[in-house]
Amino acid sequence: MPASPPATLDPTRFAGQVNDRPTALYQLRNGRGMSVAVSNLGAKVLQIIVPDRHGEPGDVALGYDNLASVIAGSPSMGAFIGRFAGRIAQARFTMDGVEHLLPANGGAHCVHGGPGGSRHQVFNAEQADERSLHLHHRFSPDTDGFPGTLDLHLTYRVDDDHTLVIEHEAVAVEGTSVASFAPHGYFNLEGPGHTTIDEHVLSVNADAVLEADDDNVVTGARVSLDGHSLDLRQPRLLGTGEIGNGPLVIDHAYMVSGPTSGERLCAVVSAARSGRTLEVWSTEPVLQVYTADALGRGTQPDHGKSGVAHRPRAGLCLEPQQFPNAPNCPGLPLNTVAPGRPFTGRTRYRFGLMV
């Protein structure tokens, strides 16, 4: 018998308050069997239901099924990251001759915008139809320590071809700000809790990665993937390392190949048992690939939907973004937003089937 279709998340279990702001869950549907559940806490995508090769719907995103679990769980799970994705070395940088000190939340470093980053914030949300959701958050130096006041306008949309489209626009309200945003979904094309990602096959459209130090902070150097153990230009099984005796362990920033403007194909994933595929397209120049080897290794268990314990390699993160640690690396392009000079970006996660 085919497996029972997954239950959509219950919005009543996400109603509450965080930092005196109301929280809610929103459902997006395309009318062809795809549905996406988004919490306005962190703009987190907590469920994505798409059909498998037999037409049976299944959930392909890790997440949580109530507000308390979202608060207690991994802060990046499904979140939209800002105002600066990745690590900023020593939680400081200098711009226009002024040194800016940031809150450190990852050892000595500022990670994913720090403790005041968007993954911890309640967004304003407005849903005009069942296919799309508009969210808004204002970044302020009083909240996150970064210079400049910045408005983030974020749209999630589901299309008929089973694509989740994520569009963002950053508008400077006052001052100049650094800006790098990234969706941080955890994907498992076989279904959360059933398998690890080791039977997934991944290819990444990149000829180089960014060098990182022992704290996984980008140094600014570019490393060719020619002969590299993590060269993914050809599809590779994630459960098989270079010499076939261990999984590919990845937490690297890949420089996406192709035109410098417009959308580019960043990565392709497939899973043989379900027959599902995932293509990642984005306007962003870098793809952070993370095989979630640290997931579930905290002092407290991390329980997801239906009580499933999140464990290492339970999901795959594919995070298009700007250049990590660019404020401290003169050789890397630094994205900034100033009054009259907004920044827009778009990422598409397109789910399909193997042929």
C-alpha cells in the first residue's frame, strides 16, 4: 500500500508571541499537489510537499510542527538569513574607514547576522492569495549592530511547475549597509526522518570554492576544484567519499559558474528511491553547500515534525548568497545597499522527477 500522505501543518500550533510580536503559519498551494508552510518567525519554510515518481505527495523539508519547537530548535532550520549570511571574522569589519563591532554568536565570530539576525525575528506578513506570501523586516543597528537601517521585502511564491520562488529586495532607509541574504532550507528528497542524504546525488555548477580557515571563516582566497576532493561538477553520491570509504562532508562556499547577471543553475540533486529531483537557480554568485553533519549534535535533542529526532546528515542545505566574510576580504566583491541603490535577488527551488 502507498504511504499515507503527510498531514499539512496546523496553523493553530504556531499562534503565539515572540518579542511581543504575533507569530503565525501560512500555507501556500499551487493547485497541482504542491504546498509550502512558512512561519513568520524567521520567515522559516517548515514544510514542502511535492509528489514522488508514483504521484504520491511527500514532505521534502526538515522543520517543526509547533511554535515551541521552532523556538527551541535549530535557529537556521528553514530560515531566511540576513542581514549578512555566513561568518564575519572576529565579529568586526571596517567600512569607509569606520570599524564596526558586531555581537559574536559563533565563538569569536558573527554568524548569519548575529543574535539580532532575521532568523530570530518576527516578520510582518501579508498573504493576498494562496500562491504567495509577502514578508517584511526592518534591520536596525539597535537590533543587530550592523551599520545602516535596512528594509527587507521578501516574497515566497509557488508556481505550477512545482517551483518555490524566493525573491528579496533590500532598501536602505538610512545610511549604507552590507547585505547578503540566503534561504536556509534543509532538504531530504526521500522524506524527513526516513533516511540520511547519503543516497542523494549532487552536482554543483562551480569551478572553484572559497578557502576557509579552521573556524570555517572564508579567507578571501579562491581554490580551483581541479583535482579537489569536493569537485561536484559531475554528479556524485553524497554517501561516498573520494576513496569510497566515507561520506562527502561539505560545508563550503562554491563560486557559481556562468553569466554575472541573471539566474544561473547552481545545483542539481536527485534521489533514486522517491525519484524526486531538485534544481537550484539563483541570481546570487555563491552557493553554500552544507551536508548538515553537525545537525542534532547539541546538548539537547532537536525534535522535528512528528517527533522525529534531527540527526547528522538528515538534510542537505543549498544556500545561494553573496560572498561570505567579504567585509574583511578586500579581494572579494562586497555587496552594499545605500539610499537610492536597492539590492534585489531571486532563488528558485524547482522540484521534478527523474527520467
